[in-house]
Amino acid sequence: MLNPFKSVHNFIKKHSFVKVIALVLAVVLLCFGVSHITAWRIERSQRFQNLLEREQALEELQLLHEEAMQTLQDEIAELQASLQTATGTQEELLTQIAKLEEELETLRNRPPILPPAANSTTGGRVYLSFDDGPSANTPKILEILARYGVRATFFVINTPDFHYVRQIVDGGHVVALHSYSHNFSEIYANEEAFWADIERLNTKIYAYTGQRSNLLRFAGGSSNQVSIRYNRGIMTRLVAQVPERGKVFFDWNIDSNDANSRYGNPTPPGVIFESVRNQSARLTNAHIVMHDGRRQTTTVEALPAIIEHFLSRDFTFHVKTADTPPIHQRVAN
């Protein structure tokens, strides 16, 4: 029978002790390595699993984020649409309110409707005319004229609002010649400069309306004395040249004083109305000069009372034509 102890003894005798120790250590290291590798593989597998789970979680979070962003964008779009609608409605309301407030202010500043002056004539003709426009006041004047079914004559100059001449013509009114530059030192320097200025204005009127005008009002009127500073006797010569140039010129016999700085800037609407009322008392042909320049805001306020005044006197309203009996003042230069 084999004795195991004897076998071990023989093995030890055959091999040195060092070799045995080395063999034991090798076996131990092998077992440790196998165990470590197994643990590493398990840990690595677990880590990979964790990474997969984290990536899936991140993808889910990204989807939730995108859904939240889309929801917010949709809500913002709805709010913006609502805001635009509200803003548009608000702007419309503010525009209507501003227009109503403007009409209310006009009514507050409007001169009282007074009876005609004592012994006033009735059944005459009235010619409304407006100089030095067009401006932002022009469409307001046109609206008032349309409201009363009244026509007028506009002696225009070159302004930034010149496009309103088209609206003047479309309203059935007359566009006539005043001055392109309205610069007295230039236009009254000599006759050639004056007529060049007028023809330049006529060319621009034609460009906007397709019409030329042969109706003229001198800047400052034919009786102006300012021209003496620049050329003595020029008004006398220009008046004589008007028929030669195929034109007809008009002054006025009623000054509304709406451009007279002596009464303020602008002239109060009550002063404008009283000026017209008093000067027209004995006239049967009333040629009124008013202004629709940008500073004459009170002319707009006084105009309804002026129109109603003449309607109460049974006057009829007319525009100027080449056949209209002209009103001429005494030439002073």
C-alpha cells in the first residue's frame, strides 16, 4: 500500500526546498491573477452597464429638454401673436382717441358763430384762397372744404409736402402759382429771376398733376414794398409783363391776418374770423387770402366758422379762373 507521507518525503529528497517554495508561490500567484482578472471583468461589465444606463438617461433628458423647449417656443409664439393683435388694437384705439381729441380741441378753439355784421351784404360770391402751402395743414383744410362742399384756390410754393397738390386737384380745387423759392431777395432781384422761378414751379406742378397753371399771385402781393430793397420799380415792370407771359394775377380784398405776426404766432382763430367778418361786411365779391403753411394751424380752426358765416349770408363759393374778375391792389414799387 502506497504511503503518501513517504511519497512526499521522497519528493522532498529529490527536489530542493527552494523549488518547492517557488512552485507554491506560482500556484498562489496564478490563483490570485485569475481571481483579479475575474473581478476586473465583473467591474468592467458593471461600469459599462452603468455607462449605458447613464447614456439612456441622458437621451431621455435630452428628449424632455427638447419637448420643453418646443412647448415654450409654441407658448412664446402664441403670446407674440396675442401681443401683436393687442398692440394693433391698442394703436388703432390710440389713433382714434388722438383724432377725437384733435377734433375736440378744434371745437374748443373754434370762434363762436356770430351773426353777420350790421348792414352786411347778402347773396354775393366768395373766393377762398390759401397761400404758402402745401403742408400738413393742407389735408385738414381739404377735409373741411369737402365737409361743406366748398371749393378753393391754392397758390402753392415748393415745400416738403408738395405731393398734396395731387390731393388738391383730386378734390376739385385749383392749384395756382405763387413762387418756387418764396425768397424775395432771389425772385425780385430782376425780372428774369422772377419768371424763371415761376416756370420752375409750374414744371413741378405739371409733374405732380399733369396740369399747368396760368393763375398767379405775387409773393407779398403786387403792392409789396419789400421788393424795393432788391430792385426798385420791379413790381411795376412785372405787373406789365403778366399778360405777355399768358398769365392772370390776383391779389385780395380781405386779409385774414392768419400770417400777421402782430397778432401772435400763430394768430388766434378768433382774430382770423373777426378779420374776415369785419372786412367782408359790405362786399359782394369777397376775395379772401389765408395760408396753409405749416405754421398756420389756427387757420384750420377758424375755417369752419368762416364758411358758415358766408353760408348764413347766402354767398356762393367759387374758385379762381382766368375769367374771374381780378382783384388788384395799388402797385407800390
